[in-house]
Amino acid sequence: MSITTFCTKDLTVKRLEGTVTCEEVLNELRLFYQGEPTKFVIWIVPQGALLQLNGGDLRRIADFVKDNLQGREEGKTAFVAEATLAFGFGRMLNNLGEAKEIPVSTKTFRSIDEALEWLGLDALPMELGHGQGTVAGEVGASTISATR
């Protein structure tokens, strides 16, 4: 398992690789909220990444986010799900966020382009497929087109 994080001033992109556990997701969220969280976040979730998670894990994740917002009240988080299971989990997180009255908007998509449109962004700040861009904490990524 790994979670690669890329940041710019307003956008954080988290790309999951391998199968993640609830603790690994919570650790990523802790790191995100310890710093200066960006307004926009995209989680890229490939097929099989969430196989170890269950409904209780999703509730723990939603509770953690609600307790640690730190200035993201007007933020937006997009989940880009490659597979049906990941899409369903993303939708469950969307619904939990609404039920728990978490003020961050969340939505699940099948493509990065759809997520970018919802976030009001024209392009990603890096080429995710080639590992270029900035690592968490660095700034100055060059903007490229999201269409491949």
C-alpha cells in the first residue's frame, strides 16, 4: 500500500496504490489536517484499493473528518473511483458526510475530468501517471491538461 500526495496552494491530490486499511487512511488524514489543508482535495482510488474497508471504517473516517476540519468548512473533496466498489464506498462517504452535517462538500466521480469540473479547476497541477509534480509541502507545480 502507498498513498502518494501532490500539493499546490489550493489543491491536494492523493493517489492510492495497492490495498489500504482504515488506519492508513486515517494516518493520511492526520497528516493532511496537521498542516495547512487545501480547499480542494482529489482522492484517486484505483480498483481494489478499498477491499479491506467496511461500513464501520467509513464511519470512523467520517467522524475523524468532522472532528478535524480546521478551516476547510468551505472546501470540496472529490473521490475518483475506477471500480464499482470504490464508487459505492465514495457514495457512502458522501452520504455519511451529509448525515453527520460535515460542512465540506464531497462527491464521487468516474473520471478526473468530471472531478476537476465540479471543483471549478481547468487542469491538474502534475502528470500523475509519470510521478511528476510537487510532493506534499512543496509549491510551484506546473499546470497541465487533465485530458489523456
